[in-house]
Amino acid sequence: MSLFRSVCTVSRFYIASSALVPGLLRFNTSNIRCFSSEKSVVHAPLFASENSINSVLTNSSILSISQHWKNTLPQGKKVSAIDLALNSVVKVFTVSNKHRTFQPWQFCLQDEGTGSGFVIAGRKILTNAHVVANHTSVKVRKHGSPTKYKAKVRAIGHECDLAILDIDSDNFWEGMNPLELGDIPSLQEKVYVVGYPKGGDTISVTKGVVSRVELLEYSHSATELLAIQIDAAINEGNSGGPVIMGNKVAGVAFETLGCSDSIGYIIPTPVISHFLDAVEESGQHVSFCSINLSYQNMENDQLRNHFKMSDDMTGIVIKKINPLSDSYKVLKKNDVILAIDGVPIGNDSTVPFRNKERITFKHLVSMKKPCERALLKVLREGKEYEFSISLKPVPRLVPMHQFDKPPSYYIFGGLVFVPLTKPYIDDASISKYALEKMPKKAGEQIVIISQILEDDINTGYNIFEDLQVKKVNGVQVHNLKHLYNLIEECCTEKLLMDLEQDNIIALDYKSAKKATSKILKKLEIPSAMSKDLKPRQLNRRRRVS
């Protein structure tokens, strides 16, 4: 992945506030988003000629555009999905609120934003997860209506950046038409992006072609899944809207490439169907599968000779395996994976995909259901083996995202302890090396000191911010809850903490305990710990006869 790839999600394009200059983009300091595109927005029908399009673009309301679309369609021709989109694509209004990264007991300023969505079968609305992430309010407005209807987030999949909305009002559903999912479009296939981007309040359509189909790291979740690159203009506010091919949906608009014109990305229908099927079966989003290992490509002849590969063999060599995965029980370091489910893996880790196209083998894994099995052909010390491995989602040591829930924290002696996450790494601008680490056992976390709340008790320790706490009184720290218990249950006069880089913190336990209360009161911090760390209150009510 190129270091220069600056991706932005494209839902929240401006804030409804008179204090802001109209049209200016408001940046979120915890996730700066860039955008650059000069491509014009075309409010026009699929089948109209260039002259008719120009006539429509001149002083035309959206109602006249809709009528023009109907008039330009050939008699007897089947109505296209673009026409149906007028009664399917909606504008989504959200109010969101999230906790601060470095003061997890506080909320950031409330944020108002907009995105797009569209109706699918079953009286549901599909949109992007990043449109409704950390929401406190979601409302939807359909085309031609001044009314905003309250919506409820029925299911959300942050990995695939998709969400399903429910609306109880029968009035909303009157005249609404569901759109149907289609196939993955071919290269150079024409597509149309429909939604409510910046620059206006009414529905808009932009036209383009498919540039490439490949796996992409989704910026919302840092999960690598199939994506389609198109050159149609995708602007802030388009997120969650459908991308139409023919009379069906080819994908959902969700990202654009920062500082580049005419490079947008859509979530393809296989990923959408995987999400919808999981929600239908379980009632909630189910994580995408991973083979849970790191590997090296085998493009060097000498490397292949070293692992005793014949001339007709291709594959990848295993470097590390996640101990929590089923692969760990079967595979070994330096095994060469030759094929998955009978599909040969190239020395560049790709497999055949459609007509003379190739795609990384991880796509085959990600499209499997949890606990579904994969047949791996493996070369081990010059001999071939076949292993059937159960694939399941495994939590990462460092979570890639944290949405829709309050963060965990613990304060003692002015030291603020938090579990390390990718959002924290991004905001603190610290090394991303920890992202490659794998857990040794379930529930493991990397606990760090996020900041030092100044007090005499912690004088000289301010240089230890962002360092990992390895041990408390000689006991290895497993996670934040474990650290909390070790400190709260300390029965020694001194509290010693071993940090990374061989640093040590020593505190007088009783003095640090008193200092904690003083610091909390001084800084008006409501609690020394997040709710998930607080001891559960026992039900002490007695039955009276």
C-alpha cells in the first residue's frame, strides 16, 4: 500500500451552521479528510443525448429533470434504475458525538453531517457505516418531500462500511421502490453515481466508467476487502448512495482518493451481499474471515529453490500465524501455501479473477462465512500436504477501529491508562509497528500511559507518555482490566510499574491513592475509570415475607 495514498470517506461535507462559510469543508482533527475533484455534476438521464442533457442543465428544476428523463426514454423501453432512483435514493441527516482520544471521559463537539442511502428489499435502507457512526440521531428525507423521518440503525458493519436503517413510518414508504443488486461490472463499464453530494440540496447523478477491481484497505475500518475504482465524480455527501449499472446496483459509493481527480471507490455487490446475508441469518453484522497469518511472496527463484519448490509450483511462504486462529493448530512457519480450495496461488499472492484479471487470494478468504472451511495445499520441507482449516474472525491485538461505544480508561496517581488502538496511533502520531503484533492469548491488550495529569506525586514521569506498561509489581499485564485489578488490589507499600524500554515508575501506594481523588476533583473528571471497569453492583434486595 502506497504511503502517499490519502483516502477520505465522503459523507460529511459541511455543517449546518451559520458560523461557517457556505461550501467550506469542516475537517475532523482526529481523522483529517482531503478531497479534490473538479468533475462537474450532471443532472441528466442515462439515455438522453448530449444536446438534450445541455437543455436540461439550463435553469431546470429537479422535477423537470425527472419529467425529461421520462420523455427521453424510448417508447416501450423498460424503466431504468436511474428513474427508479428518484423513488429510492434518500438523503441521510445525522448528529454524532464521540469521545476524545486523549481525554476519553469527555465528548468532542457534537457533529452534524449528511450522506446518502437507498431502499432495498424488506423495507430497509442501505447506507455507509461511516455516515451513521457514533450517531445520536439519524433522520432520512426522500426525494420530493420536505419531511425528515426518524430512522433507527438496525445493523452496522464497520469492517465493510455498511449499515441498514429502519423507518417505522408508513408514510415514508408510500411510493418508495427498492433497488436490486447486480453483478461486478467489467472494466470500462459505464456506471452512474446517484446521491446528495455537496453543492446543492437535491439529488444528483454523475457518470463514469470502471477503472479497476481489486482489494483495498477501507479507510473507515482499515479492513482489506474487494472494491471497485471508478472515474465518476464522488463528492462529500455521496457516501452511502447507489452506483447504477444498467438497471441494477453495482455498488455503494464510499471513498475518494485525496488530492486526485476522478478516482472514487465503491463497495461491490459481493461485499454487500455478504453483509446482508449475515444480518438476515443472525440479526446482526458478522465479521469477515481472515486466514490470520502473515506471509512473504515467492517471486525470487533462489527463494523458491530454498523451499524445494519445483518449476511448476507457485505460492507464498508463511512468516507468522495468529495463535488464536485455527490455522495455528495446523500450519507452521515456513510452510508454503500452494493453493486454496483448488485455486493456485501465484508467487505474488494473487489468484485468477474473471477474464485475464488477478486478485489477491485474501478475497477468497474474506468471502467465506465464519467457521466455513478452506482446503489449503501446502508444501512442507519438500512434501505436499492438504489441510482443511476452519476460518473465523479473530480479534486483533491492536483494534483497528472503535465506534459506537465509549473507550476504556483508568486513572491512578495522575497516570491515564488506555488500551492501544489504531485510532490512538493515528492521533498520537506514534509508530505503527504494534499493528503487526499478534496476541498470545484471548483478551490480550497493549496497555499504555496516554498522558500524565500533573501532580507532585508523578513529578518526572511526564516523559513516559505513550509507553507500554509491561508489569505491575512484577506481574505481567494482560489487559486494562487486569492492570486495574492489580493496582486496586495492591497490598504493598510501594507500587512498581515496568514500562517498555526498561523504564520504571515507583509510587507510594497510599499517597498516589489520595492524589488520584485530588486530581479528579481539580480537573472535574467524573470518574477514575470507564464504566466497563467498574465493579458490578450486587443486587442486595432481600425478599420480605
